[in-house]
Amino acid sequence: MLRTFPLAAALGAAVLAIAPATAQRAPAGLSASEKAQGAQVREQILREFGGAIEGPLADYVRRVGSRVAEVASPGARPGDYAITVLDSPIPNAMATPGGFLYITRGLLAMMNDEAELASVLGHEAGHVAARHSARTQRRATLATIGAVAATVLTGSDLVGAGAQLLGAGVLGQYSQKQEYEADTLGLRYMTQTGYDPFATASMLAALGRAQVVERGTSAERNRGASWFSTHPLTEARVARAQKLAAETGVAPGSRARNRDAFLAAIDGMTWGDAPEQGLVRGSSFRHARLGFGFDAPAGFRLQNSPSAVQGVGPDGSRFLFSGARVPPGRALDDVARDTWRQLAGGVPGNVQVNRTRVNGLETLDTRARLNSRQGTVDAGVTVYRWDGDGAFLFATQAPAGRLGAMDPLLTSFRRLSPQEARAVGRGLRLEVVTVKPGDTVQSLARRMAFPDNQLTRFLALNGIENRPLRPGEKLKLIVNG
């Protein structure tokens, strides 16, 4: 989470003027207008999903994706498709018109071979070839991708129109028919490229395990900006992928999977939050570089992004934390007023204002009771002056009468001491290990950098059962950076 990203960009519904990406020739069969349409939202996607990863990993993903994309668009040349690895822990892949394909490192971490990577990129290339994303964007306002962050408050009038952009905008959910069509096309592309078509089904199974690795349980899937929110996963879809693969006549395992090459490419990749964007640890958030931290109440689930930190509590209470700016000559009141305007269309008439100091920081706390689609809720905007024109704020929401339970969160925001900043650590990374004689799933799982459910997470990460390991096979671990 970067404090230089204002809340207005995280929650606002205003159309942004976006600098175009580097000009590229439109892939065969795709128009220049579609290329321009995809380029228009590229910077928004990069901003919301942590920017682009460059280097050997990105080059490897581009090579695999280009081979599949060339089949999707006959006559396309390497480089016609813009294939980007996003520095985000959220498992996701997406496509926009004109051949722009994106995949996050969070999704790469769940894969186990190159054929699974080809299946996802083939699926997204299928959306482009069938012009699914172009139709979706023509129906939508090209508004900030940062509205994804507003889903933390979905269900309340507090968000207004902004939270609806995810469903109708650039990352709009595809219909079942479109998903099935992209599955069919992607499987066809990867098979023609020489990959094992059964990797489509195994990739879908890997996606189903993503939250088991993250949380150590089979809890309800994240409803934020994950792949699930735009590519619904069902048992019928997995079974259909198996059936399509069988109909190719290709025997399982007889085509390329390229497991070793893929694992070599992702070895050492960051897992979870990137340290420079701050780190979530349980219900706490620490940003060593910017020097601040806060602690959510017990039971809250936190999700970090470059633009905001979201939190959801067991009773439906929610918060969004982001940076803001206080222009010269303006006060915290102006920041709060602008935020209420973004979230609720204006400052409620019954707003309560409290001026105080929290851990030495000038603080403005504003609260109001609102009517929402889900009934009466209490909402708040709390702004802290940081330095110069910099500020941070929480937008909070709770069932009526329960907003006071957020007080420990709001009073926990503080500057980190040098000792606390050093203790934050360097985050986590993915390490590929070769199984040695005597290694077991239990012994390797104990090396996972989690305080609980190590075995469950290890098995889910690698997509294996609790079985004897084979010396020489390669498996993934998540370790301290």
C-alpha cells in the first residue's frame, strides 16, 4: 500500500485520463481501435495490481504466452500480444481488448508446471479472440480499476456507484457461456502448441486450493479482486475441462508439461505482500519503509493492495485504509469532506465530529448513521495528519450500534519505532526444493513459514496428497525472505 495513492483513486468513480502504453501493432484479426482500448486501461491495471514485474520470470511468461497467442491469432508475431506479470499476491489473470494479457505472481505461485500456465494464458487469449472483454468494456464506463478496493464496503450506500464498477467495468464478470467458450478456445490453443490439454483441469483444481494455502483452511473464497470474482469456478466447469481434454484423443501425460522449467522460473519469487507495499501479519499491518502500522480487531481478515488495505470482520464490519493529501491551505476537515463526498455523495447531515490526537498525530474522527441496502449502518471517516501534505485515513462501516468496536483499530495507527520497523522482516518468498532420501511431507511442511496448518498449506500449494515423496522430485515451499 503506497500512501502517495490518494483515496479518490481507490474509491472514486471519476473517469481518469490515462497515458497510452507504448504503441504496438494490432495482432492479426484485432483492430487498432481495440488495441487503443486495451492501452487506455493498462496504466490503471498496473496501478491497482502492483505494477509490472520485469526480468527472467516475465520473459519466460511472455515466451509461453506468445506461443499460445500466435495460435489464437493466426499471423500474429512475437510481441503483438502484450503479456504482463503483475506484482500482486492476488491470484488473478485477465485480458483487455487488443491482445493485452495479464497474470499475477499470486496465480503463478499456485501453478505447478508450464502447461498450466499455457492453459490460463490460452484462456485469456480466448477471451480476446472472441472479443468478450471488448463487449464488456463497451458496456461500461472506463473508470478507475481502483474501484476494486471499494468492494470492502459493498452492500452500503456509503459506496454509491463506485463499488459497482467492478461488476460492469474492465474486470467485469464473464457469462457462463463466455467462460465455457474461453475454456474451449484456450484448451484448443494449448493443445495445438504441444501442451497436455489435461492441464486445464489441473489448473482449475489448483485455483480451488489458493485460499487453503493463504489461510490454511478451506474457507469461503475471497470475494475481492481474485480470479474467482471474474472467472467463476464450479465443479461442472472442472468436469467439462476434463471431458474436453479427453475428447482431444491425447493421452494424459503424453504431451509437454515442462514442470522443471516452470519451477525454475518461479523459484525465489515473492509470495504474499511485497515488502515495499507493506506486510499483513494476521490482523496487523506494518509498512517498514513508510514507518507506520496498525492493528485490526481479532478476527478481521486483511487484504493489501497498492492503493489500499481492506479489512472485514466476523460481524460484517469493514474498513478501508489509504493515503490522502492535504493541499496547502486546506485542513483535515477538507479531506474528510471530500472522502464523504466520494463515498456517500456528500457529508451526512447527522455527522458527528471529534478532533483529537492519536499517538501524537493530529486526528479528525467523523461518524454518521446511514441507511443502506442492507439496513441501517454506522460509518466513519478518520483522518490523520502525517507530514507536510501527507495524510492517512480509515473509512469504516459497521452494523448500527457497533462502530465503537472499531475504536481499537483507529487508536492503533502510529509511527513505527526503528526497532519495530526492523522487526517487520523481508516478507516471504517461494523456494523450490529437490526431495532428498528420507524427506517426508511432514518434514518439508515444517519448513513452511506459517505458524499454523503447515501440512495443509504445503499439500495445497503443491497439489499432492499426503503420500510418500519421490527422491529427486521438485516441490514448492513458502519461506521467510
